[in-house]
Amino acid sequence: MAIWMNIFMEAVEGRGDELAASYAGRCPGIREEPGCVNFSFYRNVENPDQFILHEEWENEAALDAHRILVQQQGVDISHLRKGAGHREYVSII
């Protein structure tokens, strides 16, 4: 079953460019991971510190493999964003 996920996040004030650059550098590689259908990072044009990360994965196993890879790589952007963000998971029926 396909999994779609949207994460709504806000950068720490003044760090929006750094957060955007972090995802811009990582998105192409993530899109090449097995099971990744889409991995896109969007910036709000009216409030440049607000972002939406949209992910689409073929199945939960592919998403789990991605999460493990992120942990192994030690990716930590928590210092660039306020809180954990709001996550919405949707599965296609």
C-alpha cells in the first residue's frame, strides 16, 4: 500500500535559507532510494520560514528503510526548525 506524508514545518527565525539548503542538497539522493515515488520540499512564498515536505513511498517498508538510512547518516536538522512539525500520513486505498 502506498504511503503519502506531508510534514508542515517552520524554520527557526532567520534560519529558513539554511533549512531550504539542507533539503535542496538531500532531496536528489533521497529520490533515488528504492521505493521513493516523490520527495519534494516546498517553501511558502508569503512566509519564507514555513515549509512543507511531501513524501510518497511505494509502501511502508520503503519508508522504514529511508528512516533507518537517515538515522545511519546522522542527519539532524532540529537546530534549524521550530518543534517537530505537524505530520499527516495518508495511505492510498
